[in-house]
Amino acid sequence: MDVRVQGPGPAEPFLGARDLFETELDVEQPVTVRIREDPDERTRVGHDADGHHLTISRKAATSAMARELALHEYAHMHHHEREHPSHTQDTQEAIFLALAGHSVERRKLTHVHQIANHMKDIYADDVWLTVAPADKLVAFLEASLAAAVADRPHDPARWHRLTPAADPEITVVNAAFALGLVERHDLVESDHRIYDLAHAAAADAPEVAFETFRERFRDLSPDPDESEYRKALVDVTRDYAGGGSDGPAAAD
């Protein structure tokens, strides 16, 4: 793997992740890592004729999770090069198929895109967890879920949510993703604290089918074809947002 690191941050986490990744897998096109000073810069990956581009904040690049974040993004690149269905499926197409005839809140459409990203992340994690331990990932999922549960409203009827991450409904899905992932790879025991946190999140939005989403994420086919993956994405979209209309209407 050809990995080049640019910007005000350490190269070691990305080069160390490369060395680990290469023990089992490969990314054929060049990888450019761009570290940005902006602490709010989201970790994101792009692809063009020159190769793959990973943009990450300096805060993330110097965090305890930096190597694992790099491994995760290399896994996305690996799937992109091999045209894995989770990385080639047009999300908008699947959402249209799932929600045609339903009126859906804009925030729920935003959530559906987050759910689709969770499905892509499941397949990326399937890859990199074969080459590195999962201890930091479990701790990260636990801390993220604890923060979301602590941020829940005391009075939902008067609470105005400002971001999708703070919304109790998508927090339930995020909790289901966390449990589905750790169960998919047998990462924790049944008495781990993450179970208590997930069930607390589920209690805050009982209208969301927590168990359904946990099973959906946990049991995604390890090697789906295009049709199978499209159906899985359509089904999970309908699970979350497909039943909210009393009559035919276009999505908002």
C-alpha cells in the first residue's frame, strides 16, 4: 500500500495501520491522508482517478483511536476497489424503492442515510477486525452510546432536537448497530455494560423496533450479491421510515 500523509499531524497511526492491513489485505490505488486543523472536520473518504483521499481532523489523528480509524477507512477503500455491493449501491435509489408512496419527515430521511452508512460500516468492520484487536472499538462504542443516553431529553414533549445524533429515535438505531456489531464478532460477554446502555436507549424511544434493527445489523449476509444487498437496504429503510403515511404521497 502506498500511503502518504499530509498536514499538521502524526504519520505513524496511518503507516502503522497500513502495515497491519497489509498482513491480510491490500488497497491497490495510492492513499493520501490529509490532516486538517479544524477539530470539527469529519473523517471522510473520497475516490478519484489519482486514488483514495482520507481527510481527518488533527484531533482525530492524534486520538487513541487514530490507528483504528485508519484501518476502518482502509477497509472502505478495499471494498470500493472490489466493488462490494454495500459500496456500489445507490442509496437514493434504495430509499426511493423503499419509501415510494409515503410521506416522510426530512429528519427521518437524514436518519435513513445514517442507517445506510451503518450498513456500509458493518462490512468495513468485518474486514479490519480480521487484522487488529477490537478492544478500542468496543470502548469507543460504549462511550459514544453512554454520551447519547446521557443527552436524552428529560421532557420529550418540549425538547427540540438540533442534530440527528441527539434524536432519541436514531440513538436507538445507533445502539442496535453497536450491539449488532459486537454480537456479529463475539466481542463482549452478555453482562457487558453496553447492553444496559443499549436497553436504556431503547426505553427512550419504544416506538423504534430496537430488536429488529439489532438483528438486521448482526445478521447481514457476509457476502451479499447486488440484489441481496439492495433488498436488505430497502427492508431496513422500511423498518425505520416506511410506515409513516396514511396515504400515497411523495417523500418530503
